[in-house]
Amino acid sequence: MRPIDISEVLDLVQYEKVREAERARIIELKKLRRVSVGRNLTLLFENRDTVQFQIQEMIRTERIVDDAKIQDELDAYNALIPGRGELSATLFIEIPDLHLLKQEDVRAAVNRFQGLERDHVRLVIGDREVPARFEGGHTKEEKMAAVQYLRFEVPEAAAELLADAGTSVRVVVDHPRYQAEEVLTPAARAQLATDLAAA
């Protein structure tokens, strides 16, 4: 997919005029692209629309008007847009009743996912397994980040299977301390097939 260019970014006034409608549209889009895998992990498959919304919201929140600073945001967020033959996702580690826990308990709950990036997350398309490749720098030996960025490099044969409505598509997690899987809905699978076609 093509990266988002600064010419596509609305200024603060323009964005406020369309924000309510755009926010509603993206909420509905994310419902199709979100996959909960068990109780604690959620993947949001990213595309140009989800990334552009994040950029616009960041610019709005931070009140950014300088072109160089807007370009910095573009450079950071464009990294989430999938390239040719790949899918991109943001993985969230979700801890229920977070507000009831002490900080050290939250850290321990997140840290139980240490090592998740070592081939423990994969997309299974029919009989093809596509391992997730985690972006580096979000996990340290003593601390796991609750938000991770990952990519799935999907071979052409697997992409063809993904587009076939009769093919089962699952996200599988087989970490020593967390095992779960989730079958993608037909709508989610169609979104991912569109991403691969667009890239």
C-alpha cells in the first residue's frame, strides 16, 4: 500500500469539520479488522484508513501545525502500513479489571507474555502457516510492552487461499503461558484479502 503523503493530511480546522463522520466510519471499519484471540490478546489489522485516522487524531490531540512535525508523525505511522505481500497488525495485551490492579500486578500480568515474539503468533490460512514478525524495540528483558507491532509475510499461494471464502483462516497463539486461537469472520478475511490485493 502507498504511504500517506502530507498532502493527504487535513489541517486542524478541516479535520474538525469531518471528524465526527470519519470517527464513526473508522470505528465500524476497525470492528471488521479486530480479532480477539482469547481473553488477553487483540490484533487490529492496519490499513491506510486506520493509519491515516491515527495520524489525524495525533495531530489534533497535539495541535500540530508545523509541516516538519507533521512529517515526523507520517514517518512514524507510515511504518504501520503493510507493504507488498504482507499484512500489518497492532497487537494489544489487554488486562481485564486493569484499574483494580496495583502497578506491579499490571507489570507482572503483561510480562507473562515475554517471548511472545519468538514464533508464538501465526496466521493459519487453510493448511499454510504464516508466522508473525514482531517489530523490534518494544520488549526488554525485564519489561514487555503492552502494544506490539507485527507483520505477516503472506506468500502468493496463501494469499489466494485467503481470498477463497471456503478457506478457514485463524490467528493462533501458542505461547507457553498463553494458548488461544480465533477463526476470522468472513468480513475480516475479506478485509485482509483486500489489503493484499491493494499492496
